[in-house]
Amino acid sequence: MNSNSELRFIPETHEYFVGSQKAPSVTQVLSAVNIHQASGFATEHDMWVGTASHKAIELHIRGTLDESTLDERLAPRLDAFKAFQAMTGFICDETETPHAHPSVLVAGTPDIVGHFPDGTPAIIDEKNGLIQPSTAIQIAGYAFILQMPKAKRFGLHLKQNGKFGLLEFTDPHDHRIWMQALSIYGWIHNTGGLKK
């Protein structure tokens, strides 16, 4: 099977290719089985804030953010992330880095992968709105791709008031649900699902 070295990600279309094969993303797998669905209440502004704040935090982690150019509407989200780092001591090892599983055709881009001061690994998904239950399965998918089944999984709510909320997902069944979703996705993809 192709390895991560053969992974190609096209940001404009959010498509992943491993070698010549198109790989489904974690969110595509979950959407196909109705586990991960975008909120119908998100406005265009909400979507802009989500995308822009993710980018600002990515640049902050990489040390390339010029805060003097940051839109004032994004500053509270960045402040919330900084507060999270200061309170927990969390160390970011990588951010917004595409990955593919080494032997199963599936890919994804975790928001943040890193570790706490005691060395405990963690995968974190940033949210600007309320953290949905499906986030637990989404991060289980990232843990599968990264081959980090023991990593702690968190949803990080970056609030408009500059504060943060942190929700840890501890249910071990999340990993099983992810594998079941992946199996159902494979069946849908290979057979056309419920089409008659």
C-alpha cells in the first residue's frame, strides 16, 4: 500500500490522493454515514470566522503570524488559544498537516497534534461553536490515520470572549464507531449503497 510520502492534498477542492488513488477524508466518511454534518444554522460570517481563525492559529503555532495585521474579529479566538496553551502547557508538534493511513485508503488533516508537559500525546480539534458529539468520532478517525490509538482526544472551544472550553473524549467505543463508519463507507462506495 502507498505510504504518506505519496500523499497529495489539494486544498482548493479538499481532495486527497495517495499515489493515483483518491482517498476519502475523515469528514467525508462520517458525512456519508450521517455522523458528521455541517450545521444548517451557520452563517457566511460564521464560516469565515471559522476558516480565518483556524488559519490565524496555524500561523501562530508556526511562528509566522503578524498580529498587527490580524482582523480584530479574530483576536478573541487567538487569545482563547493562547490561554489554553498557558493554562495547560500544551506543546504543538504539528498543525494542519495532511496524513494518510499507511494501509487503508483514508486521509485527513487534524487541526493540532501535540503533547502535554508530561509527554501525554493528544489530538485536538478547534471549534468556534459548540462541540458536537460527532467530534469524538472525527478525532477517533484522526487517531486511526495517525496510528495514535492511545492519544488523548479533545475538542477545544475557542470563544468570542477570549476564553476557552476543553472537552475530553474518553469513550473507548468511539474508535469502534469510527471503524464501523469506515466499513459502511466502503460498502456504500463499492456498491452504490441503498440505490436500487
